[in-house]
Amino acid sequence: MAGFATVMAQDSEKRSKEEIFREVQEFKIKFLAQEMDLKEDQQDRFVKLYGEMNQKRFACMKEARSLKKKLKKNPDATEEDYQKVTDSMNKAKAEAASIEKEYDEKFAEFLSQKQIFKMKSAENEFRQKMEEMRHNKKGKGGKR
């Protein structure tokens, strides 16, 4: 993760958000595969299925993120505005959980329950490390 942070810090201004997002996702999948101790015959299936799951989770959260961003920029937001965003976030989280459960069943066709558990643990660890990197960057004059 430390090496990845160095790479991401280098000339990030010159790369598009899409390039950075793609690189982060590629690194994340490699990190997960390593943490899960995937065998060669499991890796291709995992990468494909995990990519599908991530796309679905990202899509279901898109509207909630958009509404939340607008709300943060609106100094005149009403209670109704806050309620709408809260409802949207709750709905998106429930949908994301449903997607995750659906894909857990698909992963179970070729992964052990221990590997699925390790995937979830590694996702949390990765998310925490990314938050730390964002926080450190923000503290050093970075955007956000």
C-alpha cells in the first residue's frame, strides 16, 4: 500500500480522474487477490465477477452521492432536502447490500467461505488506507 501511495502521488495532476480511478481499481483487485490467497484458476473468475459487482454497487450509489454533493453545496438546504438525501443514501446502501449478497452466492461457487471473508476484510482495509491517504493529502494542501 505504501508503494501505491507513492505512485498515486506522482504527477496525479497530469492524469484524468478516470485514469486514476481505473488504476486504483486495478490495484485494489490485485490487493484483494493477494489477501485472499487466490489460486490461478480462481483469479480470472474473481476479477470478472468482482468487476461486475463493483459496477453495480457504484451505479446504485451514484444518485445518492450526487444528491449528497449538491446538499453540501447548498447553504439554504431545507429539512426536506436533508430527508431526501438521507432516504436516498439508505435506499442505495440497502441495494448495495442486496448486490453484495447476490454476488457472495456467485463467489461461493468457486471460492471458499474463508476467501470470501478475507475479501470483505481486505476491502475494508483498502478503504481505510484510501481514506488515510486522502486525509494525509488534504492535510498537505490537497483538494477536497
